[in-house]
Amino acid sequence: MSKAAANERFELGVCYYPEHWPEELWADDYRRMVETGFTIVRLAEFAWSIFEPEEGVFQFELFDKAIDLAHSYGLKVILGTPTATPPAWLTERYPEVLNVTNEGVTLQHGMRRHYNYSSPKYRELCAAITRQLALHYGNHPGVAGWQIDNELNCEINVFYSESDHLAFREWVQAKYKTLDQLNDAWGTVFWNQTYTSWSQVFLPRPTPTPKQPNPHQALDEKRFISDNTISFAKIQADIIRELAPSQWVTTNGLFGHLDSHELNEKLLDFFSYDSYPQFASIHTDPGETEPLMDRSWSLSLSAVRSISPNFCIMEQQSGPGGWVNRMNMPSPKPGQMRLWTYQSIAHGADKLLYFRWRTATMGHEIYWHGLNDYHNQPNRRVREAAQIGRELAEAGKHITGTRNQAGVAILRDYDNEWDGEYDVWHGPFMWQSNKEWFKALQKRHIPNDVLYIRSKTTLEDLIPYQVLIYPHPAIMSDETAGLLDQYVQQGGTLIFGCRTGYKDTRGQCYMRPFPGAARDLCGITVEEFTMVQGTRLPTSIRWGNDPEALTGADAFNDILHVEEDTVEVMGTYASDYYAGKPAVTRNRRGKGEVWYYGAVFNAEAAHKILDSLNLSSPAAEWLELPPEVELQIRKNDKSGYAFLLNYSEEAVTITLKEPKTDLLTAESLSGSCKLEGFGVRVLY
């Protein structure tokens, strides 16, 4: 798509719900938004009943007033299509639109996202409300763009209504053409599951062992849900493109069972994300070593950047969080909201809206706090937002349109993510290894991208990276292995972890020595393997000949056998019956090299590999940073900016080996400088 997330200036704004507040508050709210430095507001994503109080009867008075008033204050408006919350009249009249659980329980009106994407009636009604909104607001000078629905696949990302079963049946017929091909792909000869009529094919249904469907059917289920979600969103995108061609189209999210890359490429001008860094803090494993807490949210932002290099943050956390009956996130400390804002910007955001202007006084989100509290009096968070507004009024013009720079990428793919939800032999490993590699790179101030391997991925997509880390791609096609081999042959470094390459794209296991499709790349085979669980106690890996150079070999152990003379053993197991056997290998191949690490990665092992690669920070020649500080670099053809983000509450010292200027304050800096607790510098 052609429209940018922002053009000449950085767009800073807030989510606003005029339908929640007396009309006499609106003008004061808009005035204070402008004084805070905001230029854009999001409205109406949950307002279906207001626009269409009964079927086919449309009214716009409330939002005409709200949008016209916002426009009079110079605020742009993002309009949400309200299809995440079908009204009560709709679900009462057409109960077939409701979603159904795997057990057959119909989910009723009373919250949100209680619908299914497959219902022809729901698609018809969504098209109708979208068309009316686009006809009415498609030429409004105050409306800048549209958000389709809200957080597709949030709350629930599985669907089992009658419409879904029928749509899935049509999907598999289109995919496999014949029952023979379907039976082959799903391995139905096992346990006599063979289908002899298309009418026998359904989405996974309850089985004698709870939640244990055919694994190949379960993988196709996720692919279907993704395609079906995109086709649902396309109905709305096509209408807006037709009737509001000058306004941009986005949607917000990053939720399961959805190929967000495909969604973005087919439907959107840019992707939008909802950024709540404290989720990373409250969900930290208490046993984790040196957790990154809110800093680890940067890995999610890197994944968003892989979808859309410059994106919008549609909801940025601005207060303590909670939902319905709990408040389980603490208030951000002074400076933390500003830090999280620049965390998003450092990773590629060119437009950012806080959630929300004022905390709701009723409903499911009375504890999901916004900038203003219930009392609507001045507070610290509003003052902090105003500081950010002042900074970005000038600095944002320089940042907007620059792109992140990274020489390392962590590889992912949707097939392995979806297969790994069910197959715990490899699924949880991927997330742990992603996190541990990210932790090691962060502490060394080496920025990384997240890159999704897709059917559209080319060698040109891979070549910009010096190192690719693909922790546990259990599913790997020969085509993907061939592409990765091209990358290595021309000089790239590729790093695999255990459980690599042993499944095809159906999720069936190759009848080949492990690591299957990656065997030639790695130059090794897996002699034996074991989970580290129960009576199988953890072992360690000894790196080189140093008896003290030990790191833990977590969760799973592949015992390796060298097959090619180009392979060098970099580490061996230190104990158990496979003591002394290869655990880590490096295969020189063409101008590049392929590492195979026979366990689940931890940060210590990642550091060992980084030491061997002599990989350093891109700012090492001019900057020394303590480990508490994150480095991100955004550049364009004319200029570059180094974002320094201090996640510690305490001040730290940074050392500049050459003079720099802080874009946010215009200060000239050199030598040793203090970076305050939760402080931010943007240097050029």
C-alpha cells in the first residue's frame, strides 16, 4: 500500500470515547489534548449501536458533533469500524453470528468479540455499517484514516460455529482438491481416521483425550483461521478503499492464528500495534535469570517492525493496568511512560496514541487507566505526556520516515508458531530461545530485527544481515533450506538450535536422519536425543578445551555426529552417558558458516557464540554503554539517530568518544555523561 504512517511530522495522540462522556466535557478535553501536544485522536471503534440503533436505521449526529469539534481544534480523527462489538439487536435476531467453543457452547452477548468471521449474515451486516460510515465520513476533512475492527483474534482466536465448520470444509476442498490428498496430508491412515466424503470433514472437535485432535488437521485449522480472518477484514478494507480513497487504512493487534504480514500486504497502508510493556513485567518467570522485564517488550516491537517497518502504536500504555475485577499492573513510575513511548519510537513507530484520554468510570476497563484519572484533575501522567508532546513537536520531524538498522535477525515463521502451540516438543523452546538470544544481544547493544520466513522471502531479504538466528524450526521445507543455503554460501552466518528440520510443511516427520531438511547445511546428523525432564537431570556444555567454560544445556539435548570434514566441534556435553559427545558444531560452507546448537538456548550460550563471531555493537567505535541501556538506531539517506533507553530507575554513565547532540534537548554532549533513571537520549 502507498500511504505512510506519518509524513512531515510525528503524529502523537490519544484514544477518546465521546460517547462515554457528557457533551459539555468534549471541548475542554480537545483543548487540553492540543495543549498536551496531541494532533490525532481515535474514535468510535465500539459504537455500533450508536451508529445503527436498529437494523438498517443509521444515525450520525453524536459523532458528527464529536468529529467536527475535534477538527475545529485542529485534531485529526482515526475512525474505527465498530465490528468488534456487535449490538444486542443483532445477536438476538441472528444468533448464528455468535462464536462457539470447541465443546459446543455458544458465546453470548455481554462482552466483546463474541462473533465468528464465517457467518454470511455477519459479513453482510459488517459490510453495511462500514459502507454507511465510509459514505458519510469518506470525504470529511477531519478524518485521516480508518482502523478496521479492533484487535482481530484478541480474547479468542478459535472458532467452531456451524458457519466455521462449513467454511473450513470449503477451505480444505480448495487446498487439497481431492479426499486422497487431504487424507495423505493429515495422515488419516493412522488410527483409522480416513475420510470418504467431504461431509465428514470438520474443524477439530472434542475427542476422548481432551484437546488432542489430529496434529496435521490442527495445523491446517490455524492456517484456515488466518485466511478467514483476512477475508473478513478485506470486506471492510475494500469498501473503505472504494469510498474513502484519500484516507488510509490500518488495523491494530498482533494476536495468534493470524498471518499479520499477509494481512498488512493485502489490506493495509501500515500496521498498528497496541503496546503495553508491563505485560512483560507481570508475566516474567520468577525462575528466569536476569529478566529484562519491560525492556523485553522491545522484542515484540521488533516483530511488529517485520510486518511494517514504520508503524502506528494505536494504544500506548499510559497508566496502571487491570481489567474487570482486578488491577494487576502498578502505576508507571515518573519517567517510565516517557521511556515506553520512546521505546516504541526507537523500534519504528511514526505515529503513537496513548490509551486512553480518561479512565473509564464504568464497564470492563475501570482499572485500565489512561492519562487522566476519574476526577479529571491535572496529574503527573498528563504532565509527562505534555513533555513528550513538546519534545516531539520538533524532534519528531527528524525521526519520522527513518528506518531501523540491524545486522542480526532472529528468524520465525507462522507454521512453526502454530504447530508449536500443540507440539510442545518444540513450541515453548522457540519462545525461550528467542528471549534468551534477545537478552544477550541487548546486553551487548547489538540491535536485531525479527524476520519471518515466508513463501515470498527472497535471498535479497536475507543478505542485509550478517547473522541469522533460527532457534528451533522443526518444520522446514527443502525450499526453505535451499534459500538459507544460498544465504550461507554468499557469506552469511546461520545459527540453529535443537529439533531443527525434521518435519515437512504438513507437520509430518521426514524419513531422513535429523536434522532432516537442514542436514546438508549443518554437516551433522543427530545420533540421539532426549528431553531433560524427570529422572534425566540437566547437563552442561563445555566450550573448547577449557574445563571452566561451561553453560547449561537446557530442556532438550541433541547428541550430534559429525558427517563432513568442514565441521568443527565447538562444544561437547560435560556429563551423562553422552559426556564428550558433540553438542555444538560449526560448519564452514561456501563463504559462510552454519552453527548447530544441540539444546535450548540460554543467554550464556548465546554470549559464547557471539564471542566466537567477534560481533560487536554498531556504535562501539564512538559509544560505551552500561548493560541497563538499550541501543536502537534509526537512519535515512541524510541522517541517523541513536536511541539510548535506560530501563533502570537509577542514573547510569554513558561515555561518548566523539561529540554528539541530543535531538530531544539540543544539548551538545561529549565524554562521560549521566543518563537519568528511565532516561532517554536520541543522539546524532
